[in-house]
Amino acid sequence: MYNEKVSIIVPVYNIENYLPRCLDSLLRQTYNNLEIILVDDGATDSSGNICDNYAKQDNRIVVVHKQNGGLSSARNAGLDVATGEYIVTVDGDDFVAEDYVEHLYTILKENNARIGCCDHYILRSKEQPVEKFVEEAKLKLIPAKEYEFGHVTAWAIMFHKSLLNDNGKLARFDVLHSRTEDMPFLAILISRLHEDEFFVESNKRLYYYIFFRTDSLVHAQNEKKLLVTYEHMYETLKENCNGRKKLFRSSVAWLAVNYCAMLNAFIDNKHCYGKDYRKAKRIVRKHLLSILFSKAPAFYKKRLLLMAISPKLYGKLKARKKDK
């Protein structure tokens, strides 16, 4: 029976209304050999106190208090102190199913793999019921050299600690990026797999992603803050993919998909004429074909296609849908 320690890294910043549910879900895990690292990223609400109170209740919880540095900085602080053989991250406003850790750990061990992911469920409103899924697990074993990005978030992924250090080169999140920061990090991990290794994908929905927070980064009202320097991210991905062509092509497509949210923010705020908007639109149009043939969800592809053809028409259709 496998029983290695698994470190769970939880970045925490001003999420006092969501954090208890997240932590309760972690303490209910069917896999017990855990190290739960709560990184208080300079929270100004009661989140830090909540972390400390939970640590008093369970000795598996480690709390790191630090100055605010953003999501990537918080995750890096967790990686710096993690002692588990395997590592997962859970955002502090989300929560997970009871067998989240056990399932990920088991599929990696049984397939002699160092990295893999499960599926997730999106909660789009506070009123939406939380469903429990009992579907039988179906796995895909994807050869490392053939891997293309289908899962592009740091959460719902488990990886072995050996992928973090390659001859002294540490894999860490890039603190310069406030969006799509997951992809370069994951690109590093996947590019470090040997060609005869596999990335394991499971269809089980064990991660519950909160999408309705109006104060989260995804829903930030200042769209200019979302528009990271594309060229820098492009070069970062090119470097981190280490010559894996399929990995790089799919990462660029997903990078452009992320601009979907930015274009959407521009349109919602009626800022369709500024240079940042035009730049984001050029990026999407440039990679439209690779996006349409990528593993991106169909609803992203439809939205991007309409936005690329006519952002104004997209805005009108969206407004009409809201009015119904």
C-alpha cells in the first residue's frame, strides 16, 4: 500500500468567506498522510487568523505568513517549504472532493507516472447545488513527447517533487505574470519528463472551481491589469517548453484563449478602441486557427471566433442574452 507524504499548497488572500469550506474539504481527505501548507499572502481580512486557528486543530497544517506578493509568489513560498514526495495546489476559495488526493496519488503510482490531473466542476453562482460525481475513472496516458495542453491550471494537478529540480534549476511560478502564470510552470514540469514517461489524465471531477467571485482576478474590472505583456509570456513559454513542439504550439494557443477573457472585459466595459484592446484582438486573430484546432473547450472557441470576427456583434448578442 502506497503511503508517501503529499503536500497541499493553498495560497490565501482575503477569502475569509470561502476559506473554511476549502480547509474542511482538505481535512476530510480519505488520504491521510498530508502536509497542508497555508500561505497567507498578506491578507487584510481575517483569512490569516482562520489559517492559524485551523493549524491549532490539526498538526498536519503548516502556516506561512508573508507580505503580499500575488498568487505566484504565494505558491512559490509553499513550494519552498514543501516536504512531501508529491505536491498539489488548491486555491483557497475553491474546494475538493474527499478522494481528490487519494485518486490523483493512486493513478500516478499505478501508472508509474510523475504528473497527472483530474477534471473539475465549475460553480457559477452561490445558488448552484454542489453535485457529487461517482463516474468510473477513465484514464488517458499521454506520452511526454506527444503532450499538448488540455489542462492549463496549476490546481487539479499532482506532480512528483523530482520535477521541481533539474540539476539545480528550480521550477517556480513567474511572479511577473498576473494571468496565465500556470502555463510556463506546467510547461517546465512536463518538458522534464523523459520521452518514455506519461502524463496521466483522469475524467473524474474532483475539484470544485468557484467562478462567481466578483472580486477575483478573473473578474477584475480594470481590464488593463489583465493584459500582461504577450511577447514576454510567448518567449517564456518558448524557453520553458525545451524544444517540445507540440507542447509549445498548444501553449501558445491556450495563451491566446486567455485573451478571450480580456477581450470580454474590454467589450463589457465598452473600451473597444484603445491600443490594449487592439493588441489583444490581434493576438487572438493571429492564433485563431491554432486555437480552433486546440484542446480548448468548445464554448471558448465559439466565443473567440465571434469576438475575432466582430467584437461589436459579440457585445450586442451578449447584452441581448442578459436582457432575456
